[in-house]
Amino acid sequence: MSKATATLIGFTAVLMWALLALFTAASGRVPPFQLLALTMGLGGLIGVASWAWRPGAARALVQPWPVWLLGVGGLFGYHFFYYTALRNAPPVEAGLIAYLWPLLIVVFSALLPGERLRWFHIAGSLLGLFGTALIVTGGRGFAFNAEYTTGYLAAAVCALTWSTYSVVSRRFASVPTDAVAGFCLAGAILSALCHVVFEETVWPADAGEWLAVAGLGLMPVGAAFYVWDIGVKKGDIQVLGAASYAAPPLSTLILIAFGFGQATWPVVIACLAITGGAALAAKDMLKRRSAVRAAQQ
């Protein structure tokens, strides 16, 4: 598999994460950790089901404890701190801080063997961050309040958790993607425990809400983890980090299309900024692909 192909596969995770807000909004009043237990459980079962015609793939679960710590800590830890941030700070500020992870991926990736941080990686990521800020704040700005320190810190840890998981996964490139199924199932168990401790059980009220839960488990909190694993291990991680800023505008456009939001000028500007930032960060990869095509003609 070429680096460009792996990068494109990884980017499909970003497309699926763009559906996260829509499916979450459509899932009704199911509490966050209960929802995460259901969806991560389904996400894990996706991988397990594939073992029916690939029985040897189950051996991927036999991994040393650092691999399990990274996998479960990344998948479950990100969501734990994300929900903690939303419980303890306004969604606007918490969401913006949490979405620093694409920028951190680009920066941290410079520490990986064979990787080099260039000016256009940073510029593209900052342009994406600007677009994300417009989406999250609606162009109205935001103010930090000491009262929400716990939430702000949780959001920062959330961003650090996912960026660390994504970059360090590159160091475990030999670990098969099938191991993600085990990480999801372990995360589902931890989420269920958090649900029992922190929440009251509320089941989906109708078939539409159950379909939304199933959609979450099949894509944003399921298949997305597998393709992201391929992308960060075998693709261009700096391009993936910058391109991840596409999730907020795509998510917003989908919500607008389904009647959960309204089109505004910040959305338009944000889309242009994020698209331009992703293209800038991917400049080298796009030039390489053009050179390959020219050589083949």
C-alpha cells in the first residue's frame, strides 16, 4: 500500500467523524457514556465479525501492555476527557480547545523518524484552526472564565490524548489494525462502568434514535477508528493532521442540510479557510502525485 493511498484511507475517518454531530443529535437523550458504551461495543464487533473469514486475525489481540495502554487510552481516554470538558465548560470554548489535536499531530509528527516539519504544514494547520474557530464560535468570539478551569483543562488533555495516540501509533506500525477491535471493546466496558457510576440509563425512544446509535457505532465510533489506524501508521500523518480540520465544516454543513442548523457567513469563510489549509499542508503529497502521473504518461 502506498503512502498516498494510506493517507486517503485515513482521511475517510475524517469524513465519518463529520457525521458524529448529526447522529449524536438524532440519538435523543441517551447519556454520553451509555451512548459511548453502545457505540464502541458495536464498533468492536465490526472487527470481530470480520474474523469469521479471517480466523488468524484474532491473534492481533495478543499484544504487550504498552500497546493496549496506548489503544484503550487513546480511544476511551479521548472521549472521557471530551465529555468531561463539555460537562464543566461552555461547549464553544471546550470544543475549540479540544480541536487543537490536528495542530498537535502536525507538530508532534516532526519527532517521528523520517518526518520533517515544514512551514506549509504549520501554516496549513493554523489556517485550519482559524476556520475551526469560526465554526465553533460562530464568528462571535469567546471569553475564558476561571470558573470553567476544570473543563478547559479536560479539553486540553482531550486534544493531547488524541494527538499523542495518533502520533505514537506510528511507532507501533507493526501492530495489526485488527487490534483496534479489542481496544473498542475494552473502551466499551470502561464506558459502561462510567455510565453506572455517573449516569442514569435512558434508552433510545424510537426506531429513528436506534438507527442513529447504530450509525454512530458503524461509522464515527466504529469503522473510523480502523481506517484512521491505517492512515496514521502508513500514510502522511502531517497531511492527515491538517486535513482533519475538514470535520467541523463538513459536520456543520450536514447539520444544516438536515435542519439542525443555519447557513451563515462564518460557515462559508471557515470552509474556504479549512480547504485552503488542508491543500497547503498537502502541497508536497499533491506535487508527488502529479510527478508520478506525468512520469506514467
